[in-house]
Amino acid sequence: MRAVVIHRYGGPEEFRTETVPEPVAGPGQVLIDVTLAGLNYADLKCRTGEYARYPLPAVLGADVVGRRRGDGRRVAALLRAGGGYAQVACAETAYTVEVPDAVGDEQALALLEQGATAYGALTLAGRLRPGETVAVTSAAGGVGHLAVQLARELGAGRVLAMASTPAKREFARSLGADRALDPEDPDLAGRIAESGGVDLFVDLVGGRVLRAGLAGLAPFGRLLSVGARGGPEESFSVDELADRSAGLLGFWLHHVLEDRALFAGIADRLFRLAAERRLVARIDRTVPLSGVAGAHRALAARETMGKVLVDVRR
């Protein structure tokens, strides 16, 4: 099969498109003839060895959609050990879900990992209640743009979005955000407070943006970090939290995946919303296998909005 391989950790120039043996499925696993693979921000850190160090040579890629061998059913899957940038992927059966006919491959793939992350963050960790004000950082990104839509779907009273460029802020408003803010604004906390404070601050950035979120929380608000690693300034003292009657939370999709019923239920909810066009993932671009390096560069430079896909057949 054809796959994009790295032989050492480093920059995008390390990617090579090669012919490699197909994976072999073990107990509790299935093979998938891949149609599309997803590109995620975590892939950038996997490429450099900062996030997960796979045995080399390695094929990266954490999510795919395609046909399951054996029955030919259309499925989407999350790959805990990588392997997505290839024409055939090996997935754990427990991390694989069937895709309904009413949902296309692009939407299914764009919703599975990022959508499950956004939904789990809002409902399981954030415990969003109807009428509350929600803020979402990186609101034009793969997770963020879905979180804006889902916050509305779940009954949020107001939604604030943070995005780095005017075009991205306009995109966030088109998704239903009541207000879009510049995360580089030196008075970001003040801008958040002008909206009456935030009940749930969903952060995918970290650093000073997370700090501004704390300052802009309403009493009894929750600060929720979703995979961001912004350095020492993310640390908060108990006194800082107590002064605002605030909660500090984290979310990791791993804990959803370990509960098959929970994971399948969330996927089903996302696919039903997609089938009804109440949740729409934006596809930024679809690249061939030879375009993976360029797509990594674009994602690192924050040039993308929504989901980046890899057509492994090209």
C-alpha cells in the first residue's frame, strides 16, 4: 500500500511517500480500506516526537473513514497508535463506528475526533447548562468551530468566540457566535467581562488567553482546558480560584474512548445532528498523500479554518 512515512522525528520535510506492507489486524482489531484520513494539530507534535513517540519508521494520522474489510461497511475510526496517512489502516474495533448513509465521508471524518472532543468538553467536563454564556478559543479551528455550533445546539444563552484574524472572527460569527474577539487584544479579559462574564470558558490555546479567561469568568464559572499546553502561566493558585468561586477543569478524549457505550453514543448524536444539517464541519482543504507536508506547514502557521483532510487515493 502507499503511505506517508517518517524515518526520524523532525519537520515536515521528514515525510516520505512510500510503498509499505499493509498492517495486520490482531485480536479486537479491524482493517479499513481508507478513503480519507484526518490531519490534526496533535499530528504536528507526533511528527516532532513531543506528543507520542511511535517506533520508527512510523505512519502518523489519528482518524480515518473508509470501508471495513470483511463486510464492506462504511466506518470511521480513531487510531490510538497512528497509521492514518495510508491506504489501509488497522483500528481497534472499540474505536470504530459505522457511518449512516445520510452522512458523507468528509463530514463523518471531520466530526468524529474533533466533534467528540467538543461535545465531551461541553457536556461531560464543562457541564453546560441552558442559558449559560460560553466562550470558545481557537474558534475557527477543527475543535473550536464545532464547539461554537454545539454550544448553540446545547442551549447556550450567549457564545463568545476568539480567533486570530478578521476572517476567522467573521467565520465564527457565521457559525452563531454572538461576539468574536481578538485573542491578542491586550485587554482581552476586559472585553470578556463587558459581555457580563462567562459561565464556561473552553480553552484550546493556553497561556495568557487562559489567564484572561479566568479574569473574565462570572462567579461560579468554569475554566476548561482542552489539550492546550501553554506553559507556567497556566498555573492558578487555589486562592485565585476561590476569589471568583471558579472551577478549573480539564478534558481528554481518551476517557471517552475507554467507555465504548459513551463513545458510540456521542458519535451517534453527532452523526444525527450532521444528517439534519444542524452541525456542519468546515473542510478547509483536501490534499493528496504528497501534500501532507504542506498541510502540516499550513496548520502550524494557523492558515487553516476547520478540518484538513488527506485523500489517500490520490
